[in-house]
Amino acid sequence: MKKIVLTLFLSVSLAVYSQTEAEKFTSSIEDTHQKSTFLSKKYISYKIDIKFGGKDYMKGTIIQEPGGGKIKILKEDGATIIFDGSNVYGKGIPAKAKGGARFDIFTWSYFLGLPYKLNDKGTLWSNFENNKWGKENLSTGKLAFASGTGDAPDDWYVIYKSKSNRLEGAAYIVSFGKGKEAAEKEPHAVKYNSYKVVEGIPFSTNWTFHLWNLKEGYTDQIGEVSITDITFINEVDFTIPEGSELINAPK
């Protein structure tokens, strides 16, 4: 019996110490946010209200697979955007807004799912250190992406986690449509506030967006997102509506 206990103890100890720094950092966030439970769900639906620069940007409902394989946005203005797992389609999207529609389908669902995306294919981790976030110094890691990952592989994030391993926020750049060099001149941050537990899973229901620099952390607020009516559902129709147009990634 003692031998079995000792063997188990050594096995657990070796497993702990064999973890890389990236694995320790990301797994602590994933565990706190109940990743396995979240990914066991079929679909998640939530209402979203986005404001930037003091103006309404988008209101509607987002329905997505937990892993982001399929996503649908039903905008309050009647427009529909769908990612069917391969392509993005839009109906009721003005020609000048098509690039924005592709940005929307991936961006807001990604921010909701960020605690569960830390080990997606193509993720690259570095720079584990403590950095200022408001009045605190929090543990951070830098997330970048391998070439060819998604629409914007030049994007990067600095992920901030609390002492209780909750995702507190992330600094990021948006290279989509403008390139890395231009994006790095104005990095932003999302701050996750007002967590609510739904079926055992914590979700931030208020995200504020800020200007950001590494020395000070988040600074002036530039936008805000409210999330309501978070529910898990089992059936979603991802049929592409008649009259929809294919929205390709920018070249």
C-alpha cells in the first residue's frame, strides 16, 4: 500500500514539474473558467450591446459553438452574419460594411471565448512576468500566433490573470485590415468585469475597452460591451439565408 501511494505521489509530482510555464499559466485560467464544462455544451446564445466612442456600434444576439466552429449574429437592425465553419456569409450588410461584418463574426465571439482559446492550434506563448493592471500587479503572458492562423495571425495579446486565476483582461492589437505596424501604434485592452456564473461557468457580463501600454496597463476607456441572456441551447439552424453574400477575408 505504501509503495502504491509513493508511486502515485511521484507520478503526480513529476507531472506537475514537467509542465511548461505556458501550460501552468493557461491551465490555471482554463480550470477556473471551467473549460471542460464549457466545451461540453452544444451551443451558447447571448445578447450583446456594443458601444464605442459614446455611440452604438452593434446590438443583437450571438449564437456559437463553444469552440467557435460555427457562429451566427442576428443583428437588431435585421442583418444576419453566419460563419458555417468554413466561410462567412452576410445578409442585409451594406457593401462598405462587409469587412466589418467579417471582423464582427470572429471578434466578439473570440472575446467571449478567450479563456478557452489559450491553447488553440497555432498559439505561441512567451514573456511570463508581472505587469500593472489598474492598482494591481498581475501575472501576464504574451500570446501570439503562428503564420497562417486565422484572418489576422499578426495579432498578439498580453493576457492578465488575477491571483485567483480568473481572466481579468487582455491587451491586444487589431491588425485586421491595416497590418501589424499600424496596429502596434495604438494597442488596446479589454477589461472583464461583473462576472456571473451560468450553469457553473463564470462569464463576464461587462467588458470595457481601453487604451493600453505595458507600463501603465489599461488607461482611458474607449468602449463598452454588455452581455445578457446567456443560455446554452441544443438546436441552431445554420442554414445560409437566401440572398446572402459570401464575405471573403481581405487580401
